Amino acid sequence: RGGGAQREIPFAKPGSLTRVFAIASGKGGVGKSSVTANLAASMAADGLSVGVIDADIYGFSIPSMLGVTRAPTRVDDMILPTLAHGVKVISIGMFVPSNQPVVWRGPMLHRALQQFLTDVFWGDLDVLLLDLPPGTGDIAISVAQLLPAAELLVVTTPQGAAADVAERAGAMAVQTHQKLVGVIENMSWMEMPDGSRVEVFGAGGGQTVSVNLTRTIGAQVPLLGQIPLDMTVREGSDSGQPAVLSAPDSPGAVALRSVAKQL
Ligand code: ADP
């Protein structure tokens, strides 16, 4: 298609005031999308202008987590993102038929991401969050090419195996010369009614990824937070009312809001 191919990516221009965060994980199911949705909602509630691109082709879940039901609208040859909880949302899931298997090759994904960056009317954003597919696939390279200033956030669970793959995802940043902002450990423990903690997925994964990436990168990669397993986080994702808004004082939401404030 024409037009958009020549358009500039506003967030890649020198002097762009938008901070771009790419949220990565080594594998699926660690809560990367839940973290992205809650960070976005939290930042928007704090008065920032926030956009989210859901580029997780294998599990596009951002629209339902943020309660988006409407498709984006078209104005001339631009796409208007859908607004949910003050967050501008575009998802690859909005452009594929539902209940169809999605088989995307790298170049298609690259073009889709490029189009989301050039043909979507984002307006002035303070923050753009990118929910990446799990792993260290082509999309990480696309992000580095299209958005060289994007900063990487790595989500992991405390489990050793999850931490290993998360570390590999984070180490991509060395090759792509991107900044690694930090590590977020999710599903860290479950709080019992008596106040004790049960470490369902073990302990130490986030810390290990932080220490090892700091060594690999040669710059501090802090552990930004540990988010407990919390019903409100799951319920918030299922109902389209992120926990940071619907249950802001729950342990999960408190931890998520604290991470958002550090960015
Ligand atoms: P990913 O994006 O890494 O594949 P999701 O964000 O889709 O993972 O999360 C997987 C599942 O776990 C979802 O059902 C989500 O609601 C749930 N979940 C994620 N984080 C938490 C948490 N801290 N507490 C409870 N449930 C969570």
C-alpha cells in the first residue's frame, strides 16, 4: 500500500518527547500483558498521555484487559486508536478475524508494527507502551529498527526456567543497542489470610535476571518490583477494569502502581 510507507514515525524523530517502553518476556503466561495494561492505566490515571500497541500476535489480550470493545475508526487514511480508561489502544487483534489461527512471518509483523507507528493518529503522547510477543523473535529486531530509542522492560516469574529465558530476551538489548530499564517479577508470592506468603513459583527469578543482565549489559538493570499473585489482577484483566483502577489498594495493584511511578 502507498502513503504510509513514506510517512515518518513520530516517536523515532530526534527530539521526540515520547518515552517508548517495549515490554518483553522470555515466554508466555508470565503476565506481560497484564503488567502492560496496568502500567498503562496507572500512568493515564496519573495524568500522562498514554498509548499502547499490542504487538503480541500469539496472545493479543490488551483490548479485553482494558475493556476495549469498539474497533478503531478510520479517518481518511489514518486510524484513530480506541480510547479505554484514558489509554489509546491499538492491537494486532483488531485486524485479524476472531477465532482464526494467526500465522505471521517476521516481515508481516514488521509491516504491521510500522503501520501502527505511522498510520495511527496518536497525537502527543508522553508514553508509548509496546506489548511484545514472548521470546526473542524478529519483532525485537523490528522494534530496534523502527524505534531505536525504545527502552526495554523485562517481565519474569520467580521460577528458574522462566528467569533463564527472560534473561535471553533481555540480552537482546545488547545486540540492538537498546536501553534496558529494568526487570519486573510477576506472580512473586501469594499472600495468605494470616499474612504469610506462599511462593507458588519459587523465589529469586527477578533478582537473578537483574543481577545477570546488569553483568551482561555492564549497566545497572534494577529489579523494579515484585508483583504478588492477586485475584484482583486476574479479575481486573478478565473484566476489562485493570486492578490499579478497580482495586487500587490490593497488594498486586499497589506493586504495579509502584512500578509505574518509577518509570
Ligand atoms: P502473558 O502476557 O505473559 O502471556 P498474561 O498477562 O496474559 O500473560 O497473564 C496470564 C494469566 O495470568 C492471565 O489470566 C492473567 O489474568 C493472570 N495474571 C497475570 N498476573 C497475575 C497476578 N499478578 N495475579 C493473578 N493473576 C495474574
